[in-house]
Amino acid sequence: MSAADLGAWLDAFLRDPGFLERYPYYAAILARLTPVADPSVQRMAVSLHDRRFYLHVNVDSFLTEPQYLRGVLLHEVHHLALGHLGHPKFTEAAEPELMDLALEMSANEYIEEPLPNPIVWSMFAAVGIRAGQSSIDRYDLLVEAHRSGALDPKPGQGPRHDHASRADDHRYLKRRERDPGAVEHTRKLVQEAVDQVQSHEPEGDHEDPKRRLLAGKTPGRLLEELTGTAGGAAIFMDWKAALRLFIARARAPVHTWSRPSRRFPGRIGEIPGRTYSPRVIVKPHLVVAVDTSMSMSAIELEEIGRQLAALADHARITVVECDAEITRVYPFAGALGDVAGRGGTDLRPVFEPDFLATHRPQGVVYFTDGDGPFPDDAPALPVLWILTKPLDFGCPFGDRALLVRKGAPVAKPLKGRARRPAKTRIER
């Protein structure tokens, strides 16, 4: 079968109402993969190369076993959406065979279609594996059971499972060379698929809630877990340096007239000279916008909350939660709780003239991953973009900083001195 024929065959299958109606998100993700006929795989596999995702298909196997086609396709989407193909933590395990086993049972979970000889979590319930656990949690439990001998077959019993007969080929999941942007490529692919389905088919109260799930999770939850795997530790930002952009005018000295002292009547009539007087030092009032779209992970939002607590020492803050529209506006009270939104991304509503005129800030700080439309015209006040991912951000105005830890060797602490966290540079 040629590449064109395979693509047409897969496209026709994904457009079949029986599959599309039941699995809209899965169909949208599969439509973004490039199918290749690959007789070297037993049934199917997924791979990532040069930012493109490929679906390897052994056509002959599905001509002889058509009953497994749906289930194996869902299985491949689970591998991709759960990050099994994109994150190096899955290839750097000390026990690769046990990691392979954990990935397989996670990819099989929540699939109700027939699968060939599936590895499922219930087979390993005796060692603590339960429904809904992450692949890493399952791997840790398998390692512990292996070291204690709990995974060894009992006398007279064969192995727990024939690993050679799994549903798909894991050779591409095991590769140690990885695209450094693999997690982000995966996130974008899943996000685009979800956006497409939600824009063409808004969710209705009457529908089966399962058809709007991916690997048993809502798309927002899945994306949070996927992008959260790349998160780091708490980050130190020098907010005093960053806020110089906003407080320069507020702290600039003003001209005053120095009048002669009344204790010297003879100086009456002299023209008073000018002098400078510092203004009263006040905290600037800032609108701090928080991107609450699905592309922002829970770890990123938690870090933003910690940064707001530090920023509150130097400014009065009005928090604006915004995804595709402004959802909530409130004064910062010391913590960032559960945010509203979790939809698409639009960076423009915060900069609407009427909105800024209502709140009259001295500047805008915007926490975002930068993946959304921005205003064409700059507002008449300073703007600082705090970007949570190192993406290309084409906004022509505003200063920007990256909320990512700069890679640097950690020096050994001197005796008697506390170690200081590394600063995050403000890029201008």
C-alpha cells in the first residue's frame, strides 16, 4: 500500500461516523499524524522526528485482525498524549523493562475496544498498582516489587505476561535520543486537536461525558499533567530590578520653590530659587494578568502565585485572570487560589482601553506562555511580559523576562554562609 493509499484509508476511517462520534478528540489527534506503511512493526507504533509525529502501520496485520484496529489506534493516542514519546524521564529509567511495562498498562487503561493480549493494571494489583495511577508511580511500585521478589513467578507458573505479544511496538518509545522540544511539540499537537473539536462542536449537557475525555482525563487536566513534567523548582526573580520600569516616574524628584525664611525680614522681595524635592515613595499600582488557558500547567500557576507573593512587597496588585476573555478581577490578598477559565488564549482583552481606564494602573505585568494573539498597538503605559515557556513571542512592545531557571553549575556553599538562589535575568 502506497503512502497516499494509506493516508486515504486512515482519513476515511477517522471520518467514519461510528468512530468520530464516539472519539472526537482521538480522531483529531490521529488526523495530525503522518501515516507510514511499516511491515517491521507487529501492528502499530508512533514516532517523532523533526517536529513531525508518525504513525507506523503494519497494514497486513490489520487486514487479518480488523477487530483490533480501533483499540490499537486509541492505544497509540494514549502513548502520545501521556507524554510517553516526548519526555526523557521515560527512557532514563534504571529498569527499562519495568518502565516499558508501566507505559503499556497506562496506555491500555480506559480503552473499552478489543486489544490483542493487553497488559492491564489489574494484573499487578497485588503489588499495589491501582486504577488512575501515573506511569511513574506504577514504575516505582514495579521496581519495589521486583527488588523484593514479588514479581517473580511462583513455582509451576509461567511469566506474568508475554511481553513479545503486546499491542504495539515500543522501539520508538525506548530511543534515548530525543528532540529537546518533544514535550512542547506534543502539547501543541494535543492543544490544536482539542481546540479544533471544541470550536466546531461545543460540549453539550446531553452527551456522554466519556467522549470528551482523553486517557480518562479532561483535556485541561491532561495538558496540565503533560506540561507539568517539564516544570522546575521555585525560581528567584529580582522584582526590585524588574519594577524599575514602572516606578521611575513615581519616584522622580519634583521642582519646588525655596522661599526665604521669615526669620530674616531683610530678605523680603528676593526671588526664590528652585530646588528639588523627592516625591513620597509609594508602591505602584499594577494590573497583573495571569494567563489561565489550558496551555498553562498547574505547576506554572503555582509558581506564578509564589511570584505574586514576592511582588506584593513592592507593588499594589490587581489580579486579572484571563484565558480567551477576562474571567475574574480582584485585589491580590496574599495567595493565588483556584483560577477560572482553562479555555483558549487571547492576550488582548486586558489591554482594552476601557478596562485600563477603569482600573488606572501604572503598568501591566502579564504572566503567560505567549501562545496567543496580542494587541497590535502598545498601551500608553509600561508592560512587562513574564514568559513561562521559551517560545517565540512576537509581540512588538513591552519588556520581557523568562520565568525559567538559568542553567549554571551549583557552587559548593562556603562554611558559615547561606546559599543564595540563582537569579532569573530580566531580558530587555
